[in-house]
Amino acid sequence: MIYRNDRNGEKISQLGFGCMRFARRGGVIDYAAAQEQILLAIERGINYFDTAYVYPGSEDCLGRVLADNGCRDKIKIATKLPQYLIRSAAAIDKIFREELRRLRTDHIDYYLMHMFTDIVEWERLQGFGIEDWIRARKAEGSIRNIGFSFHGNTETFLKLLELYDWDFCQIQYNYMDEHSQAGRRGLQAAAEKGLPVMIMEPLRGGRLVRLPEKARELLRPRGISPAELGLRWLWDQPEIGCVLSGMNSPEMVEENTRIAAQAEIGQLSEADHALVEEIRRIIKAREKVGCTGCRYCMPCPRGVDIPGNFHFYNLLYQEKKISARVEFTMTMGFRKEPGFATQCVGCGKCEQHCPQRLPIREKLKEADRALRPLPYRAALSVARKIMGR
């Protein structure tokens, strides 16, 4: 296994075990299977295990395996505060103490504010005294490092980096999301501040494994799998700390640890990068809008997130529609200022700056109709009111 350093010089395996997708039987985690995979991962050198309060049964299963086998001290645990469920200062500590009990430990190595999409979420936690609470937990040693996971846009991510002295962060990032959500700009900005960046969805939930046949044909002469290409593309970058994989079989653990033991920074050749670009082009062939995400159209005077709308509009036709809409909701729909296409007043300023000469105003209307059909729009409106947005 190859290791990378955190902010304090601690070694983190560049492959982490994502504990959201443990195998289940009858809706319940298969403890024997999970134990086998966790112990195999530790044997193969993985020392970073990522779970969360809201992953059903996950924290308890991980804690039980570590306690039953006496290997808590061999790994680093990352888990998360469900900030979206917090309604009082007392709730923060209540949930955290419950997580310690589930995990059968007296400390969390890496504690994250779960799923930030907007700075107002951090500001709300500040109103509950979160900074004093973090300071107290660090002083007593029950939290070693504090960070956040993120599903908003690049500008929001950059602002969040400046609002607190974070120890690390976690973003969705892969070769199809290079310029969406936090994106490469966010990755590099975090690295410049000395923050290790943990990567979730490195293969877009398996979608970069299930490539179109035309893309698979390009990989066969190279003798590597779609998963290996996606993982090596990430580990080629020095800014990345740990890549999380939701492994749920011994075969996946063996395969991913084999790749992680060989993949080093700067290892990809020009031909490898060209291959990634060609596969990306094949995947994007079904796009509805030829937006490159350059952001020359921004800022919109009415607050429309033009590249964001187009990204998710294209995603509707590259993946399952429900998946694209769920990600659209998390990334854009729950922001205080969501940037919906309906905010457009048709001024045309964006089209004057678009290098691709796209009919942005027309395409925004198409995107909104596809992303927010009437029933979905009504449900999202209710959800926003519940969240106070």
C-alpha cells in the first residue's frame, strides 16, 4: 500500500474503505461478510475507514468488527455529523456520543460535517456554538481532525475553505466531475491550504466501471479495467489524499488494493491522459448541451448557475434520470440561492461571452423542464421550505 500524509504528518492509505455499501441480507448488513472484507482490507494496508451516522447499521458494524478483532488501533475512523438534522446545541453532542458508542471507541480520527451544499449550513451550526464544541472535543482528544464533506458548487467550496481552520475535506471527484461541484479548482485550493482531500464517488457509483462498449474497446489493448483507469487517474494527482471505495466483496478489496499498491503520482503518460479524454468524449456524446464548464458566462446578474444547470441536464442522458435528479437536488436544489434556470430574465449577457456560441437562454428552458418536471418541482419546493431555504 502507498500512503500519503495528512496535515499533521500522519500516514493515510491512498485507498480508503467506504463503509456505506456493506453487503446486506434481508435489508440487514451481513456481518460475517463485512468482517471478512474489513479484516482483508486491513491486512492489505488500508488504514482509513469512512462511515456516517446516517448509513444504516454501518457505524455499529464497523465498531463491532474492530472490537471483536482487537484492531481499532490499526486504523483511522472517519465519520460524520448529520448537520441537516441538528436543531439545537445539545443535539450535536448527543449524536456524537451515540457515534462513539456505536463505533466502540473513545475518539474519532477524522470527523466531518456531513454534506455541506451552502455556507448557510456552517453558519447555522455556528449559531449552535459548533466552534466551541469542536475546540472542547479536540482538547479532550475525542476528535483528532475536523473537516467537511461537500456537494455544492466551486464558489461555495472556496468560501467554505476560508470560514474555518479545517484539517481536511471530502469532495466528489472523478474524471467526469473534474469541473463540477468542488472540481479541480477546489481540489487545488484545498491542497494549497495544506488540507488533505478525501475523494468520494471516484467511479461515480460504478458508472465509470460500466462504460459504453466503444470505450471498453479502447481499454482492451492496454490490459486495464475501467475501474483501474479511473482510480489511477486520481492517484496520479498530488493534491489527493485518500480515494474512498465502497467495496463489498473480497474480490473488490483484492483488486483495488492491488492497484493502490502500484499507482503513484505522475505515473500516467500522455497516451494515458489522451485515453481518458477520448473515453470522456464517448460518454459525453449523449450530451444535450455542449457546455465545457469554462464559466465565461458567469456571473449571471440574476444568479442562475448556468454551467450547473447544463451539467445536470447532460447527466440526465448519461445516467439514470433519478440519479441525476438526486445529485441536482443535493448540489443545487438545497442551496440558499439555488441558481435555478427559472431565474433567467433573458438579458442575453451570457451568450455574448460564451466561447461555444451556445443558445444559452433557450437551452436553460429545456434544462429546467427536464430537471424539474412539475411533480418534482413541487416536492423540491416543499423540501426547501422544511430546510428553511
